[in-house]
Amino acid sequence: MSFLNKLFGKTTKEEEIMTEKLNIGIILGSTRQGRLSPQVGEWVKGIADKREDANYEIVDIADFKLPFLGEADAPGIAAWNEKLAELDGFVFIVQEYNHSITGALKNALDLAREAWNNKAAGIVSYGSTGGARAAEHLRGILGELMIADVRTHPTLSLFTDFENGSVFKPQDLHLDNINLMLDQVNTWSRALKTIR
């Protein structure tokens, strides 16, 4: 059947998915003033854009003015869900606060459901221990939301990757991990798109 489709110029849904560019959102996981996530997010996007294997965009949860879960409905919730629905996969920029993710990120995760399902995600974390504890908490949440998180996890240290704790100056050694993580996010995102 596939041979005849190729012969007569017809393509299957799976073949179309395999050739179209994916849309990957780089989600900034903090909304506080003075946050470092925009610097880290732009760095990841700069690396990702050089690959030309997907469409990458920064998605800043601060732009959506999301209410807390359970408060009155707000226009930001619908816009947030619409944005997530456009995306095939995610890279979460995660900072560790008190051994976990920020309240703003947890709230943003909770304010959507189906828009997360059957997609893939990578995590780039930072903190005094590379944000590892926050990333592990996030993995549990992603599993509940039916997001497949990839194994490769770049961790950035406040002591060696940030000057004076505020200016992001990543070590070159992180480049390979970022690219490997993006390889995995793209592979899983494309595979999961076939079941959505």
C-alpha cells in the first residue's frame, strides 16, 4: 500500500508527520523579578535554532498572567492552553527553589491537561546543585500529565555557570548535553505525534 501511495503521489498521515517540522516550546519556569530563566532559555534557543530540525520558540509563562488554580477563570488560561496545543514538545527551563520547582511553574502545569498529553519534554535545570532535585520533582508531575520526559538532562551550577549568581556564562561542556537532549526530545515528539 505504501508503495502504491508513493507511486501515485499519495502520502499517509504517518509519512506526513515524519517530514513536517515539529514545534518545540522552550518554557521559562519562573515569573519572579530578577529571574535568570530568560538568559538560559535564550541560550538553549540559540543552540536549537542552529540545528534547523524543528521550530523552537520561547514560551514565557509570565506573559499569560495565569491565575492560581481554583481562582476565577481568566483569559490567560484559554490562551495558555491554545499555545500548548500548538506545540509538539517542550524544553522546560527549571530553577530549584526549596528543593523543588517554582509555584508558578506548578500552577502553569496544573492549568492545562489535554494540551500536555502524549508529548515529549526535556529539562534544563539550574541551582546550587544544578537544579537536580527540582528536575526530579518535575519528572513526577510530567508523568501524571502523560508527558514523556527524556533521559538527558543538562544541569547548570550557580557557582560555575553564572557570574556573581546573576549573569549566565555557561561552560562549553554543556553544549553536547543540550544537543543530545534536543535529539531525544525531537525523536520522542515525532513518535508521539503519530498517536495524537
